[in-house]
Amino acid sequence: MPAGCRRCGNPVQNTIGALSAAQIQVKTMPTDYPHPNQTPTSDVLTVSALNQAVSRMLERSFPLTWIAGEISNFTRAASGHWYFTLKDNAAQVRAVMFRGRAQYADFMPREGDKVEVRALVTLYAPRGDYQLSVEAIRRAGVGNLYEAFLQLKEKLNAEGLFDPARKRPIPSFVHNIGIITSPQAAALRDILTTLKRRAPHVNVILYPTPVQGEGSSSKIAQAIATASARAECDVLLVCRGGGSIEDLWSFNHEIVARTIVGCDIPVIVGVGHETDFTIADFAADLRAPTPTAAAELAATPRADWLARLEAQADDMRLTVKRQLSDTAQTLDWLSRRLISPSATIAHERMKLQNLQARLGHATRIPLSKAQFALAHLRNRWLTQLPDTQSQRLNVLNHARRLSNQINNNIAGQRQNLVSLSAQLEMLNPQRTLERGYAMITDEKGKIVRAPKELQPRQSVTVRLAEGTAQVGIATVQQTLE
């Protein structure tokens, strides 16, 4: 076999090199090669002919054979065909199991499964790839990686790291979300897109770390410990997109699981697809089937919070309205029992307060409409990002007008109250007496208004501003009309 083939390490070339000379049946070429300028002879093979000859040679040399190995990079195509890699500690080979054979398999292979396949060694001529055409498949035990996964899971579960009672609840309202993943990961873009759509008010803090490759598990654990020490997040997302069991193995290390359990921040793990499970999933406070689902579980949509606040505001308005109505009825009932001038003033004051309360309630109606309009504009802004500056100015203008109207009404009522108090003071009889006038009553206390009601030598009482005096009538003179 050519030395160049050994350097490239191609499985097809390695397999061909392993065959004996007796097994290789290829046409011999003449030793007297033609000159480059001469016309090619019929003994020159095309690439297609060469691949077809090698394929026939492989199929004759290797009949149906049972081959043991570990499943990797398994894919089930839409056509129903299975494509995967069969490997051991030293080598690997591609394999295909067509739908007609795959439908009779009694299980669906998974990453890391150790299996035995009955296959025909063949060559895929269009690409020249050496592969196995699998006729049957059966279990041969759990793969090494999966076996290590089960052993670690059993160990940590026995220590209580997966106990549901230990797990912390995820906060219902978060301000800051920490994300531990690779900055180049597609999962990060999915998370940011989901958070921007559902909760644009949330701040996102990225703790970059590799999520695949040698030493990545230690770096993931270090990123989790850093986020816990800084304590600047309400919840922490540990995420990675889908891949094979080897790609996700960084999340199956003991150091990652123990760091998640020791983190002071609630942790949501979303690694791989919905069917993928890692040790980090069991150690997390909450397991998400995908990175996108992790973002959805971490933040409640802002629209839900706004709807809840609007409902609570409606309940508060109804309660205040009912209380104001009950208070107004009580004040009306009490006002009917007041008959003195001071009570009348108090009654007017009560009416003024009632009007003030009703006015305050009346101002809340346009304010509620403005709030509803503002909420509607916010929802439109979420999808179209409109300019809401004019609407804000309109709301502020309404608020200023309402405030001015309330102040003017209160000032007018106070002015009316001062005027009524001054008129009442002017009608007070005591003030008339203080100006020098006197009031005369007879022995029966009846007020004397005309001279004809008096008789000579009659005793009358004169009431002055600072007391009374008993006066005798000497003569009575009537004014002639």
C-alpha cells in the first residue's frame, strides 16, 4: 500500500491494505507504460470503475459478519434510514442501516450504546467511502461513557445531591439573569432572542466559558462559582445546544454537579435536546429540555405581569369607589341632624369634602383611560417599537389640566365658604347692639317695636351690647305720619 495512504489514515485505504495479495483482484497494468504524448490504452481505469471493482472485491472478501462497537453520531433520516459511526478505543467506521432493515430492530440506538451489528463490508462508490451496510443490530451492553454516566449518577444520588427537597424554587420575578455558555454557541442566540421577546426588561449577564473539549468541565464549574460569588443574578442558566454524548460530556463531570449544588443562586440547566440528560440536569434546581425552554422558565412574560397589575388596579379602584360611596352616605345622614349655624358650616364643609372626594374619583377615570391607552401603546411598542413621546406628552398634559382644575375648584369652594361666614357674621344681632343700638322688651319679654305698645309708668327692659337695664316710661309720644 502507498505510504501516503498510511499517513492519511483513511479507513478504506487501511482496510484495503490489510487484505492479502491473493484477495486483491485488480487488472495488472503493462510494464511498458506509454509515453505521455501517446493515446491512452484501454487498460487505464476510471475512478468509477476502480471504486466498483474495490466494492465487489470487499463484498466477496467479507461476507455478512457480526461486528461489535459503540454507537456514536447516530442520526435517523426523514426517509427512515439510520446513519451512525461504530467505534472502539482505536478506530471507527461509518455504518448505514436502511429503513427496510431498521424497522425490524427491537430498540432505537442511542449515543454511547454498545452494540453488535451483522453487516456487509462495502464501498459507497460515489464518494469512495468505506462503510458497513447493517442488516441486523442487537445490544451488546452499555457503552463506556454511558456506564460512567450511570455510576456517577448513582453515587451522587446516594449522597443526596439530587434530592428534590434540596432544590431551591425559581424566583417568580427576576431582574438579572446570568448565562453560562460559550459566546459563539447558537444556544446563546436562542436564549437572548427568547428573553428579548418575553421579558425585555430583564438584564442579562454572560459568564463566557467553553462548553466542549478538554478541561471545559473545570471552566464551567469555575464560571458557576464566579457567578455565585459575585451574587449579581437572581437566577443562573447553564446551557448548551444539542450534540453527541461526547459533545455533552463536559456536563457529566462530578465537579460541575457539585458546583451547581453549592451555588447560592438557583440554577436552571438546559443542555442538548429534550431527550438528552446529563448529570448537571439532575443536580440543577430545575431542568429545562432545551436552552430556549430554560429562558422561558427563567422569566415570566412582561405581558403577564402587566395584565396582573391591571387587574389589581381595577380591584383597588372598585374598593375605593365602594368605600367612598359608603362614607358619602354616612356623611349625608349625619348632615341632616345638624341644625345650628356651626353645624350648617360643618355640613357645608362635609359637602365640600364629599365633592372633593367625588372630584378626585372623577379624575381617576380619565387617568385610568390614559393608563389603558399607555398599556396598549406599550404592547404595540413591543412588536413595532413606535415613538411614544407624543402619547407621554398628551398624558402629562391631561394630568396637569386635571391638577389645575382640582386646585381651582377647591379655591372657589374655599372662597364661597369665607363669603358665607362673613354674611353670617353681619347678621348676628350682637354686632348690631355693639354699634350703639338697643333692644326693648316688656314685662313678658316681647320686643317693643312701636310707641303705641308702651304705656306711661310702664317698666321695660333695655338690652344693650354689654348688659340690660330696667327703665320706667314717663311719657309716650307717637310720631305723626
